[in-house]
Amino acid sequence: MPRVFYHLANGTEYEIAVDIGASVMDGAVDNGVDGIVAQCGGACICATCHCYVDEDWIQRLRPPGQTEAEMLGYVLEPRSTSRLACQIRLDDTLDGLIVHVPARQI
């Protein structure tokens, strides 16, 4: 199982093994990671699973699809590394992925 490292704005860090095919959001919600609200349950319609992908990892991900790109227009404090955690599906190539959880969501 790929490991995802969740870094919260308050300095808390989580290392979570997430099933292949599950999303970064699934790993956070299933393990009680604060800050990943996921109000829509992964339907890409709320942007409450906004995260910042670590600079060392952003180029390894597929670019956001049209719907995700549109939703990223609604997040607070967007960055060039902003993604929706529900849209990042895990596979073995993402073992060690690092994401930073914003201090607040919409």
C-alpha cells in the first residue's frame, strides 16, 4: 500500500498507508485527518478536500481534469500546487506522496 504523508498547518503530521485505487481524500477521511472535510464525499463538487501537493511530487501527478480545475477556482488561498485530494488516486508510483493541508477550507 502506498504511504501518504499529510502535513497539517499546525505542525501535526500523519503517515497513512492507503489502498491502491483509493484517493488521498479517502486516506484522510478514513483516518481522521483534520482539515480534509470532504463534504461531497469525493464527487468533486465542494472543494473541501483542497490540499497542496509537495513541490517534489506535483510533477508526478496527472494534471487536474476540467472539473477539478474549475473547482480549484473556489478554494481559499490557492497555490500552483493546489489539488483536490478526492481526485488523486493512489498507485505504487505515489508511495511517499506528501500533501499539505491548508489551515482552513471553504
